[in-house]
Amino acid sequence: MPELPEVETIRQELFHLKNQTIENVSSSIHLPNFTNEKKNFSKKLIGLKLKKISRQGKWLLFEFTDDSTLFSHLGMSGQWHLTSQKTTQKHIHLSLYYNNNISLHYIDPRRFGHFALLDKKRTIAKISQIGVDVLSLEFTTQTLTTALENHPNLPIKALLLNQKYFAGVGNYIANEICARSHLLPTTLAKDVNPKLIPTLFQSTKKVIELAIASKGVTFGGAYKRSNGESGEGKTTLLVFHQKICQMCLKTEIIKITLLGRGTFYCPHCQK
């Protein structure tokens, strides 16, 4: 599933669509999480001028000059593909056409993506529900402290997946945060030494910054950048989907299932 670094990479790559106007729309949306009336959705998008593309957690926000916002969540397999040529891609649910033959296509084979076109009032409400973005100034060591105090009996890895406190963090990021903090992912929140909170904070930033610098992480061809290429962030991972720990370079990684999610750790480096 695309997480914060993958969504941020796409946001950056689509930045030059700023000030472009949607001239035409083609949609055949078959998404269970689609929140607008399909018969009016395309019509509402035509003529909208893009003010900017922002991000909150794992959500892309296409902000238009009429103060409406198109929220896009990539689900498990969603992709935005930008091209100046006729596309032969399959599983296209939405196509936005601009001038100069530029088109933007939302592709989603597994159909778990979300869409919502909201006015200004509902946009503000939606953003307030998403949670604290871990790259925002609102995310601090106090955020971590509060999360740990409020959920003392939750494993630290599971807590890191709580979007209320860690919007944008997904499974691979949570594994890597635990690894860089030298914590077992099964450690209960109440057992985390308060002295480790700054380390957890810095580890969160580090994992995400490395993945963004590598244009996201692609597993099995799922996530694609807007140009169709894969992200190179897999090379930055220490334990997730690794055979040997990339910290000590000698210990075999152990994989367990924690609350239904694949969880990876090094028994030597993480205590």
C-alpha cells in the first residue's frame, strides 16, 4: 500500500499542473469508497483550475481556485499516471485532460482507492479527521508521548499505525521506525523508556525522508511514480522484506504476524 513517501513523491511530480484547467473528464469509476454521485462527478470537475496539490497523511489534495478540493487516497494499488501521449494502461477509473495534450489518469487494479470532491467547509472537516501528519510541525515528541500514554497496552508497532497520531505511517514505515529505534515491534507502549522518545521521533523522520529521497518504495510492482517508474526506496530498508539485517549485516530477520500485519525485526539489534 502506498504510504506517505509514495504519496509525497506523486505530489511533487504533479506540482507543475498548478494553474492548469481541467478541459475534459472521462470516468468509469468502480470504487467502493467513491463518495460522490458518479453521474455529476465528471461534470463538476470540468473547468476547475488547479491552485495547488497538497498532502495530508496518505491523502493527495487537489485544491482548486473555487475553493473545492478533490481528495484522493491510493488505497492498496492506486496510481496517478501523467502523460502527453495516448495511454494504453488498464484499470483506469478517472482521466483528467488538460491543454497541450496532457492527461492525468487514476489507475487502480484492486479498487481500494478513495475519492471525494468537497467544498471548502467539508474540506476543513475532512482534513481535521485525517490526523497529525508526521512531516508537519504539529508532529512533535509530545505527540509521541501522548500516543504512548493513551494506549499503554498496545504494541509500539501497532501504535505507529494509528493515523490519529501518525498520519502517513503504514506498515513498512512502522517496521523501519522500530528497527532504527532498536525496539522490538511487540514492545508495549507502557514499556517504552521515555528516554527513547526523541529517538523514535528522529527515526520516524529519517525513515520517511530516505524513502522520499528515493522516490518511494515499490514492492512487487504495485506502487508506480507518475511517470510509470518504480521507486528505489527498497534499498533504504533495514528489516522490512529483508533476509539479513541491514544494521548488523549478519543476523537473519524474523517475520511474525502482529495484529494481522506482516512484521519484521532483527533479534540481535532490537530489544
